[in-house]
Amino acid sequence: MNLSRRTFIASAALAPVACGVPLSYETGIPVVVPQPIPAIRPPQIGQEWTYIKKDVFNGKTLGLITERISKIGPNIVIDRSAEDGGMLPSEIQTSWGMVATDTQWPRLLNFNPSLPLWPQELTTGWSKQFNTKYSIAGYPDSRLNWQEYMSVHGWEKITVPAGTFITLRFQNLINYESSDPNKVDCIRKETVWFAPNIGRWVAREISGSYMIQGQIGAEILEGSYQWQLTAYK
């Protein structure tokens, strides 16, 4: 199925979007490439990260979410809980940094094959496109197309509530097939600040848009959200 008129594969038009300015409500200060390149902290049970989630449009705080590694085996399970202690859906990785069940979107998504959560090479200028199928939790038989272009833009120093970190900033440009056949040209954009020394991102922003099948007009904007790290261990 043709995902969209904005074709990703071998598209010269993609580069200016993917390599441009971040969303960006969060800002970092460019720094020289660390030498040596920081190693990514390996997973251990009990590692924990807490994030505050905000609506970018109105600045309102939407919640405080704690993520904790609870299991390391054939899969890595990251349990998630809200500020009141209520449990949220868990993130599942097939190996460290390869997500199979992703909780960061409006609906819980299952990817097969799994997708990288951070660049496979922590190098400025690295980029790669990933093609996979996804299903929405509860609807395992609906395998929909997902194309993701990941590109690294450089090392930055960024300050969030948890402190100041040296991070690798990268972007994801995603073209996906909606479960709603009326929605076409479905695009999501992410800017991520990944801190190898904590094995997780310290800031992340997402936005999205789509168009209605058969209608001529402007894009319809979806929610735009920001996460910032407030604590980790």
C-alpha cells in the first residue's frame, strides 16, 4: 500500500526536513564531539527514570511518569507508573535499545520487527531509514506500515529538571499508515536528546499531522508534547 504522497524512500525532499531545525521548544548548546564517545549504560534491573510530560501548545503539565527496568531476559521490560502510583502500560524491548512495544504515542503500539530507540552509531551525520509493521494493542491482526527516518544532528549540552547532560540530539521523521482509512499523509516528527551515560533520553518532543482522504486543504495538526527528565538512578 502506498503510505503517502510524501514518499520516504530515495527522496531528496526528505533531507531538508530531517536535517533542519528541531521542533523546537527545548534548546541545547552545541558542544565538541566527546572523546572518547560515551558508552551507552547497559541495562540493569532497578534502573529508573522519571519524566514530566507537558502539552507544548498550552504549557500544561499532563503528568509525571516513572519508568523502571523490572525484567531482563529474552525481553527487557520497563514498567511505568503515574504520579499517584497507578500502573501504566509497560515498554518492551527485544534487546537494549530495540523497542517492540512503545508507550510514547497516543495509543500503545507493537512493532514487528522492533525499532531502534537511539542511533546505531553515535556519530554526527549518521542517518538511516527503518521500515516495519505495527499493530495497535488489542488489535494484533491489523499490521500497518511504518517508515522511520532517523538522523543525528550533533552533540549538545542541555539542562532539564534532573540536571545538565551531554547528549546526542537526533530526529525521527515518521510516515505511517493510519488505522483510520480516512486519514492519509500521516506524519510524526520527534526531536530527542539522548544521554548515553544514563541509557535513556533526557528530553523529547513530538508533533504530528495528517490529512483527510479526498479533501483539499491544510494539514490537521495533532497534539504536540514534550518530556523532560526530572530524576534517574
